[in-house]
Amino acid sequence: MKLVAGLGNPGLEYAWTRHNLGWLVADQVISRLHLKGPLNRFHGLLWGPCRVGSDSLFVLKPLTYMNLSGKSVLAAVRELNLPPEECLIVVDDVALPFGTLRLRASGSAGGHNGIASILGALQTLHVPRLRCGIGRPVQAKGLADYVTDRFDSEEQKQLDPFLEKAADAVMLWLRLGIDRAMNRVNAG
């Protein structure tokens, strides 16, 4: 069994913002796999299960706000009896240029509060994550304002192909496992 958790913030004011990129990728996976749901579970919205290869898959969109995502993911991991290595966390990342993907098997939070919350709740650094680049602000705008702003017009033009590419990366993780998927995703 596997879990994909796309991170974001609930509320209309956060819809279609850079910080909700994890939710947008989750939506792409849900649509692609025609998942049933959602159910209101684990302090979030849960779709699935569905069969992908020999595994069952659930997709979770925590409703706890980004900085408390660990509460939702921990509840899912405990009830579904999943090892953290079988969860893929999908997040935005300001350290990567817009449209860039990086798949990692483990590591620190790298300054991302959603990842930090999950690593703290699960008490391990061994949680796979797909980091989706949103770039850094070019103006003097603060980081919090930048990530909670809507995509600009140039980003909107690139958003659909970016979401497709990110969903492809999730599918590679599901089908090939983390090591082989990292080789493919991080090479491109």
C-alpha cells in the first residue's frame, strides 16, 4: 500500500497559489487514476484506494494548513499501517526554478515547514518527497507573500505541462520505486 500526500492550504484565498502546488499535483494524479472519493479522513481529504501495479494507492490532501501537515500524514500512516518510506510527499519548493522537479528518498526539511511538520510527526528523515520548483521572488516581496500569491501570467502558461510532468514523476515512483524513479526524474 502507498500514500501520496499533496501539501497545500485550505480556503479560497489559497486556491491556485504557489504554496498549493502539492494539492494541484494530487488533483492531477486523482484525475488520471479516476480515484473514488473524497472522504473526510485523517484531518484531510482522502481518495482511493485504487490498484497501481501490485499496490493499493491512497491520495491525501491535508486540511491542516501547511505548517501542521504532519498531523494529517501521521494519522493516515498510523491507520493505514504504512511505513514512512511508502509515502510520497508532494510540495512546492522555492529553492528550485519554476517547473523543476527533484525526487528524494530522504533528508532534512530544507526549510520547508510542511516537510518539517511531517518529519517531526513521523520521527524520521526517511520520507520520500517530490519537490516542485516555484522559484524565488524577484522583487523585495517577502517569502510568505510570494508563496501564497497566485501564479503570475508566465507561470500560468507553463502550469499545465508542469503539473503533467509532476504527475508523471508520481507515477514513476509508484511503478518503479524511489531509486529508479529518482534516476529518471532528477536526470530531466
